[in-house]
Amino acid sequence: MLGFLRRFLAPRWQHPDAQVRRLAASRLDPAHPEQRQALEALCLDSDVGVRQAALERIDAVEMLLTLHGRHPEQVEVLQRLVVLLSGQSGGLDLAQRLRTVEGLDDRELLTRVALEGDNQQLRLAAVARLKEEEDLIAQACDNGIAAVRHAAAVRVTSEAGLQRLVQQARRDRQVMRQARERLSRLRNDAASLAAARAQREELLVKLETHARAPWEPLYAGRFRHLVREWDALADLPEEDQERRYQDACLHCRKAISDHEAREHAIAETDRRREQAAEAREALLVALEESLASLPRGDRLTGQDIASLRSQKVLLANRWQALSDLHVTDQALRERYDAVLADYDRVLDAWERLETHTDEIRQALKEKELGRLQAAVAACRWPDTLPPTPLLARAWQIQVGQGQAREEDIEVRLERFAEDLAQLETLLDRGAFKGASRLHQSLKHRSDSLPAASLRPHQATLKRLGARLAELRDWRGFVAGPKREQLCQAIEELASDIGITDTELDRRHRQFVRDWKGLGDAAASRELSERFRSASDRIHERLAPWRERQASERTRNLEARTALCDQLDALLEAPSSEADPDALRRIRDQAREEWRHHSPVPRDQAQAIGRRFGRILSALQSLIDQRAQEVADAKRQLIDEAQALLEKALPPDARAEHAKTLQQRWRELGRAPRGEEQTLWREFRAVCDQIFAMREAQRDDRAQRARQRLEEMQALIDRLDAWQPAHHTDAQVLEQAIDQAAALEPLPSGRRTEGMRRRWSGIVRTRRERLARLAVVEEVQRWQACRPLLDSHLAADARCLEENACEEVTLDRELDLPEDMRGAHEQRNAARQNPPAPEEVRERLARLRVHLSLLAMGRVSQHDEPLRLAIQVERLNEGLGRELSRAEEVRIVLRNLLATGPVSPEQWQQEVGEFDALLTRLTRLPPP
């Protein structure tokens, strides 16, 4: 009872009967909120009619969109939205529908609106919201408005989508044409991109190979050329290609920078070597000047020898220090050896004189002339040196008790005048030490010369003495503060306990050099004692360090000795496979190792330095010899390349031989520095000519290939325009085939493949037409023989009915082939000895079935054994050569003419089938 009341009191839109709910839905007003909710519920009703009735009452698109979003499986909601938005009903204005469509994202709804909308602008708005290419292709193919189709087609960009448009857009030829054009452009762009990518890949391979290649004179130029080619490409490289390019460029730039660093290091080494040579030259010049100034003096004193000794010690120390860093030039070393030899001669003479000094003084004191002469002779004093005061007294006593000869005075005066001029030159240059030493010598000599002879030079000597004093005062004025600064600096250095021993020794040596460099300018006892005291404290502090240095010098000496032993072993038995570059590396590494093992003990540094210099000189000679051998081998390679250029060889083979020569060139090493570039330019010029000839041949080959393509294209066009009219025109086709074979081989490519496919199709079509024409001509010749066949049939009928066996004669105007004449004679002979009617009937049936097989006709069930037998015979006969259809038709017709006698009844049974099959043969394509 309660259930009945609930159903009775419930709203009608909730009635169990669907018809009642449908009527209730048609009366609900969506303007009222409660009724609108009822309509929303009815839109999801289980009955289709109720859902459709409820949806028809709703014109609010927003409400329907909400329902469709919540329940996308409801097809009726989607259909109602399509109806409203496409303008089929509902009365919505176009502006509102456009705003709604522009905010949609539902793919199916937009597709339906684009297809069914009542306005072009509405459809365009729906297509603009579509994102899937599949939907755009469907719109471009099926939409009823051309503008919409074009708008959808424009947004199809993939190759597969454009291909589908070309195949499916049958409704709009413009869409198909534009899609075909865009597809062609896309493929062309893809091909261009692939070609550019391949070109970039080729450049990358070259650049990576170049990055791994050893250094050569044109390394940097080739790298810049490859970079310019890379930058000249229009397309953008891929990420992997860009990464590989940057890596290869880094390797190449590193190789170039390393080479430049090596060149800079070599240049810096050369510069330092030049500076060392200049310093050696200056030291040598100073000692040479000192040795050369000794003969110009009148007397040789102990002060001169002491100055000479100190100068030689300075020269030896500086020379050894520079030799530890740089190898001495041979000419400079010879000068050094000559200067030391002169110095040794002077010192030997001085030491011999000191040995006999006491004896000479004793002889002078006792005035024993014989003993004096013996002592002076034992000194063996050189004639090039001036005598000492003691020796001069002994000579004076020997020549006449102190009376000098006039000639000797004149010579001494001339030498005095020359030394005055030299003193003025030294003062002009500011050379204080040399000027002071020479002025002191002049003063001593002026005391021993006659005053009357010396009077013209007194004023000059006095003036130059004043200039020397002025220079001394100026040096003292400048050197005074400098000495004070040096004393303060060396005292601070002696008190500094935070400085390393190496730095302490370096700065101490610098201070000592600076102090000695001041000479006697502004010298005082107090400053000298201060400086010496601070220097002694530094020496005490550096004593342990100097011991370590001494042991290190010993180890360095041992390492240098071992290095010299290794180099001597190398020079005694040099490897025949060692190229100049390897020897240069050994030389550079030896120099580097020599510099590394420095310093060495001073007493042995000069000997080991000379040994190393001789070894390097011998090694350089070996390098020059091997480099000259390399230069000779490279000249031989140039001659081989030149002979290869003149030899009658194919350009490709010549280029391969040139590559082999280039490989041998790289394996040889470097020639002397001055010749390597010249030889390389000459060799490269010849190789460039060889490769240019190969490129010219390739261009010529490509030109001939293009010419063959054009000739093949002309042949294809000519054969395509040609249509055979007779079977005898087959020779035209065969000539064209021979011409096409003569044009082979054609260059590979898409165009060639397309031309070959077109050529094959044309040849196949022409062969089929010729075969059809051959069959038609055979049938036509048979039609020309029909009067003869009718005569034979009439003679056969009279023979069978009246036993009147007569022969049928040939018409003179009838031109029969030889085989048909044989068939005619065979027919006449058959009436003379006629076979059984069953045999004739079987022959006719066999010919009919054979002709039916050739005409692609049907064979009855009872003729199936004949068909199988005929097919077996055709296969057996075709083992040697397969017969054409025209030949088989000719054989069948010839046998038909030869078969007889045939009764009229038999002929009437078969003639219709024969005529139908012959007609069919003229229409069917050949197999």
C-alpha cells in the first residue's frame, strides 16, 4: 500500500512508465531550477526516447557541455550539442555559437561541428580548434566547404599526412595539388637536409682525421679551410655533430697552440742563447782588450797581472754559468780557447819571471853580467810583452849600462801617442775601468820618457787626467748612496730568518755583484767592513746549504756524464731507421736534461761543458746529414710524382699512386728547415695536378653519363610516341633495344630507376602490341584463305556423297605461304585416301580445343582430356624454344586447312566455334 501511494504521489517525470516520463519531460521548463534539475536527471534516463525528449527541452549549451563532460558516453547529449552548435535548431545566434566553439576542446564534438555547421566561419573556428592531424586530414578530404578543406589541409605538415591527402583528397583537386607540392617540397627539403648532413658528416670525418694527424707546415691552414667550409654550410648542425665539431676544433687548436708554444719556446731559447752569446762576446772582448793593451804599455807590473787574473776568473765563472744553460757556439769557443791560450802564455811568462826574480836581483846587486844574462835568458820573456821594471833594468845593463837607443824612444813615443788617443776614446764612452788602467800606465811611462820628447803630450795627458778625475768624482757621487743602500740591504738580508736558502744565496750574490760593480767609487773602510761582516754572516748561515748544493752538483755531474756517455754511444752506432725528427727530439731532450742537471762543480764544469758541446755539434751534424738524406729522398719522390704525371695511366690509378707517394712523404720526416717548405710546395703542386686530372676525368665521366641519360630519355620519348602498325615493325623495337643497351651503364639514381621502369613498361607494351598484330595478321591471312577452304569443303562434300574425288586448284592471284601450300596439297591427298569420319571428327575437336586454349576460352567437360594432352604437347614442344601465340595460331589454322575430308554436317557443328574463337583472338592481349 505504501509503495502504491509512493508511486501515486511521485512526480510524473519519475513514473515507471517510460511513455509517461517522455510526456513529462516535454512539459518541463528549464527556466525553473527544480524543473531544470529534473531535466538533467531525465537526460541520463535509461530510455532513449526519454533522454531525447529531455534534451529537446534544453537549449542551454553550457548545461549540455557540463552533462557531456560528466557523462561522455551519452551519445544523445553529444548529438544535441551538435544540433545546437551547428545551427540546425535552438535559435542560438552565430556570435554565441562562435564563442562556444572557440572554447571547446572535445575532439569528436569539434569534428561534428566542422562537418555539419551551417556557417563557414563556424566551421573554420571548429577546424582551428582541432589538434590531431587525423581529424585535419578527415576535414580536408570530406568537408563540404572548400575554404574549410583548405584551412584543414594547410595545417597538415607531416609526410605521412600529406601522402594521405594526395591519395584520399579526391573531392578537391586543389587540396590534392597543394598537398603534392608540399610533399615534394618536404621531401626535397629532407633530401637537401640529408645531403647537408652527409656533407657535414664528411667534413667532421676530415676534421677529426686532421685533429689526429701529426703536425705539418700546412696544419693550421687546412684547419682554417675546414672551419670555413663548415661555416659556409647553410643548415644548422645537429647537437651530436656540433659536439663532435667542437671537440675536433679543440684538438686542432690544442695542436696549433702546442706547436706555437714550442715555436715560442724555441724562439725564447734562441733569444736567450743570443743574449748568452752577447754576454760571452762582451766578456771575451773585455779580456781580449786587456790582453791587447799589455803590449802597448812600457812596463808590466804586478797590478796588471792581478787585474788580468781577476778578469779571467770573472770570465771563467760567467762563461761556465752561461754554458750550463746554453751550448757555446763553435767559433766563440775557439775564440775563448785562443784567449785562454794567450792568457796562459802571459801567466807562464810571468811565473817564469817570478821564478828567476831573486837570481836577477842578486846578479844586479853583485853586477855579474854573465850571471844576469843567463837568468834573463832563462826567463824566455816574450817579445810581444813590455818588460817589468826589474827586467827593464836588466836589459838596460845588458845593452850599455842604462843608455837607451834613440830608435826605442821613438817607438815608445809613438805608442804613447796612440794610447793617449785610446784613452780619450775610452773617456768618451764612459769606460772608467779601462780608462783608469790606461791612464795609470801612461803616467808610469811618462816618468821613463825624456821630458823634452814628452812635452807635446803633457797637456793632453793632463787634460785627460782631469776628465778621468771628473768621471771618478761623478762615479763616487753616484756610488756613495748606492753603497749605503747595499750595506743596509745586505744587513737586512743577513737578519732575515724567514727567507729560503736559495733566495738568500741569490740575493746575496746579487748584492756582491752590485758591490763589485761599483769598483773603487766612493769606497770607504767603514762601509767595506760593514758589507764584509754581513756577507760573512750569510756565508756561515749558508754553509749547510752549500754542502747540500755540493752533493747535488756531484749528482748533476754524474747525470751529465751519463748523458754524454749515452749520446756518445748513439753517435758511435746511429740507428739507420732514425729519422731527423727523432734525432731532433733526442737533441732537444738532451738539452732539456742538461739544463735540468744544473749546476755542477766549477772545477769540472768547463770540461764536461766542452764535451757536451762537441757531442751536440756531432749530433747536429748527424741531424743535418739525415735531414739532407730526407731531402734527397723527397726530391726523388717529387721526380717519381712528375714521372707519374707524365706516365700514360688512368687518372684514378694515377691518383692512387699519388696517395701512396704522399704516405711515403709523411713517413720520411722533415728535411732541413730551409728546404722543407720548398720541397713540399713543389710536391704538392705535382699532386694537385694529378688529382685535378682525376677530377677532370670524373667530371667528364659525369658529363658523359648525363649525356647518356639525355639520349636515353630521348629514346624513351621517341619509343613512347611510336605505335607499331604491322608485325614487321618489330625490327624498330629491336633497334631501340640495341640502342638502349649501347647506352648502358647509366648512372645510378632515382631518375635512372624511373627511366628504366618506364622503358621496361614501354617495351613490354610494344611487344604485346606486336604480338597482337601478329595474331591479327595470321587471322587476316586465314580470312584470305577462306575461299580456298570453301572450295575444299565443297570438294569434300562431293567426295563423300558422290565418291567423286577431285583436286582443288589454287587461284593464281592467291599468294599462299609455303606451309599453307603444303596443307592444301595434304587436303587434296586426304580425299584420295579419306580417313575414318571419327578420326576427322577427333582432329577437328583437337584443333578447336587448341584454338580455345590460345583464345583463353572455356573448354567443355568432355573436352578436358584433349586440353590436358594439348598442354602436355605444348610443354614438350616448348622445351627448345617457346612458340609465340601467332605461331601456334598459324599451326592450328594450317592443320585445319589440311584436315579432311570434312562433311558439311561436321563443318556446320564446328565452324561457329572456330569463327568465335578467331574473333576472340583478335581482341585478347597476348600472354
